[in-house]
Amino acid sequence: MLAKIKYHRLFLVLSLGYLCFSFLTYKDYGITSDEEVNYRAGKTYIRYLFSTPLERHDIVKTATPKDNPQNYPAFRLYPGLISMFNPASSYQVAHLLNLLFGYLGFLTIYLLVFGITKSKLSVLAPALLFVNPYYYGHIPANPKDMPFATLYLICVYLILRLRTNKIPDLLVLGLFLGLLIGMRLVGATLLIMLVTKVLSGIKDFRQLPKSILFLTITLFISALTLHLAWPYLWDNPFGKMVALVKNAESFAFWDRKILFDGVLITKDQRPWYYLFTYLLYKTPLAIIIGIIGCMFVKSRKILFVFGILAVNLILYLVIQPTIYNEMRHFLYLVPLLTVTASVFFIEAVKYKAKRNSWIFIPVLVLGILKLSYDFVLLHPYEYVYFNELAGKMPDVIKNYEVDYWSASYKEDSEYLRTLSAQYPVPLKVYPCNLDFGVKYYAQGDFLVVDRRENAEYIICDNLNALKKDLHLEDKIVFRVVRKGATLSYVAKTIK
């Protein structure tokens, strides 16, 4: 036991560092646009699942459309559980709980890469994921995409280590797959990979009936879990599943503008390369190099990971689903990309003399140092990260959405609280976005108003100013700046 702990000591040190960092910084992160509705609706979702039919009728009758458990998939489960452990509804506590849950992603990617390389250098995988500002930046305040990405990675790990002759393995995998698909239908891509893996492992045709039985057990448990966790499917599950697949393509409920390549466009105007642009600009250069290098690594498990990535990207091209807020709906691909890059760099270190691959070691070291530097510069808004291919941040923010969740409004609000204390009556403030978050920050020190005409100060940003056709550049009195780019600002209105 002691020998095993010693062998994995590098990962244990990284784990301790991550947990310490989480407890030191959880109060730093800004509230994001989706948090209020998800934590609130999550409470309702959990209550609905464990209520009597009569109580469920009352819940549906009094719930708003966004809170109605029958209207939304099982991604409400996670924020509901977070709310159960956060009875005071503190956003800071919620961010800490998200950070603690996010550790499962680092643990899983370590176990996954260790299963491929059998090397203590597997710690490189969680280290690269940790210092990736874009991925880390979603952990504290994204209660939808982060848990889905974590669960997706767990399911990939379970499929790769699946022993089809072990019933507990099948039951656990079925349970997790059901939850995954319940959170987001794209989780069903792993069913394709599961069938492929099981059938490709058949060495004798006589094993086929047994393999089909194992698959049937897993799929049954998955379908049962999906049904139980998703109230929408409780009546007419097949008909409603068809309707969900159709809606997933167009997402008719969402019709806002998207800033892409410096132009506001509708969801129907998105070019086919929308996702690929963000994959190119949001993936750190060191990881891009590692991904390319890994294409030449001979490993069935790595081929499987590339297969998952390929299936997801092909489905994106074929279906062209509605995605927005850059590529956050595909956040779950980031850990898999990191897996491939990590395996390549581990191979490069292990065989540096034999294969003359030592040249990639400086690339890795410089890449980690650069990411760490960007991480520090962007904190606590790490998710706004773009790599060097996108250009300088002041130009990037004019072309893309960047702080689409208005997390930086936290600093603007803190400035206004200090400013308002200098006046005999509280200042009137209009936020272009994140009204509930600004009210939370205000703590009564300034008033949040619904109309710009009634405000003395406006909190805004480039994206929302474009949407509302506001021109406030000459009225700005405070800016939240990262890497030379103004994420958001406070402007004084002219009376």
C-alpha cells in the first residue's frame, strides 16, 4: 500500500496543490449568468423527483417555465445537489463545492492516462488540464457544462477499462451512461464507442451472444437510469425522445445574437467552421502540438479516444446543432484532447534518447510556463482565455464573445460599492447583463434599476453594448482589464 502511494506521489502533490488553491481562491470568482436559475431550478428538480404524485402536481402548477422539472433534462440534478449542501444559497460556497467536484475530472484523467502509459509521468495530464485557463475557468461557476464534461470523462474511463465478464462493471457503466445522456443527449455518442469496443474485442464468433447479452444489460441499466432521472420522459418516453432529438438540432428556445469574427449573427447564420475556429483558438498551443504528435503514437486506447473525438466532430458537421457562448457546449472534448497531448509528451520523455524526441520536452516546459503565466494574468476570469493564434486580447474581445457570462461584473460592482459610499444616497446602477448578480454584489450599497434612463451609472461590456447599440466609450470611469483587454466597465450617464 505504501509503495503504491509512493509511486503516485506526484499526483498526490498536485491534488493537494489543487485543493489548497481551491480553498484559497473560491471567493474570487464572479457569478455567471446561468447560476441563479440552475441552482434555483435544481432545488425544484430534486424535490420533484422525491415527491408524491399530488406534490408533483403542485410543484408543476406553481413553477415558472424555467423551473418546471418537466421542461428540462437531468443536468438540473447537479446544481440541485449543490444547493442541498448550500442551504444559505451562497454563491461563494457554491463555487467551492464546484471546485471540489471538479477534482474528479483531474483524478479521472490521471487514471485514464496512467491506464494507457503505465507511467508516473501520467501526472502530466491533470497538470496540463489544471493550467489550461479555459477549462479551469469553467469549474467554479459553470454548473452545467463542467459536471457534464467530468461525467463524460468518467464514462470514457469506465469504457476503456470495461471487463465485460464483470457484472458490477456493466451496472456502474450503465448507471453513469444513463445520467450522462440524461444531462445532454450528445452523451449517447459513447454508446457508439461502447458497442464498437465490445464487438472489436470478440476473438471467436461463439463469444458474440455473450457480448450482446453484456451490451443489453448495460443499455438496459442506462435506459432505466435515464428514464428515472428525467421526469419529462415519464409519460410517452419514445415520442418525447424523438422530439428532444429534433429540438437539440435547432434549440428553438434560444434566439439571441452571437458575436463571431466581429459581427453579430443569428444562430442560423453560424458558419460550419464555428466550432473549429474556437477549438483552434481556445486550445493551448502546446496541447495542439501534442495532439498532432499523438496521431503517430501506436495505441488501441489512444485510437479509441481519437475515435470519440472524430464521432463528435462528424456529428457536429452533419447535424449543425445550435451552440453559442463560444464552445462551452463542447467543453467535454477538452479533457480528451488533453489526454492525447499528454500521452504524446509522456512518450517523448520516456524515449527521448531512442527516438530523438527530446526536442518536444522544451516545447512542453515552455507551454506549461506560458499557460501558468496566462492563468495568473486572467485570474479570476480564466475562462476568457484565447491562445496566441487568435491574436492579442484587445483585438480578440472586439471579434468574439469572451466574457459572455459577465463574470467580471463582480469587480465593477465592488468599485460602485466604494463609490456609492461617498454619496448621501445610494447610486442608481443599470447592468447590461447579470442583473441578479449585480444585486447580490450591491448588498444594499447601491440600487439596481431596470431602465437605463433611470441610472446614474451603467455596467456594461463590448458584447452587450453591441447588442443594445450603446456607445459609452467616452463615459467610462472604471474598467476591468485583463491582458490589455477591457472585459467590462462602468460608465457614467449624462443627466
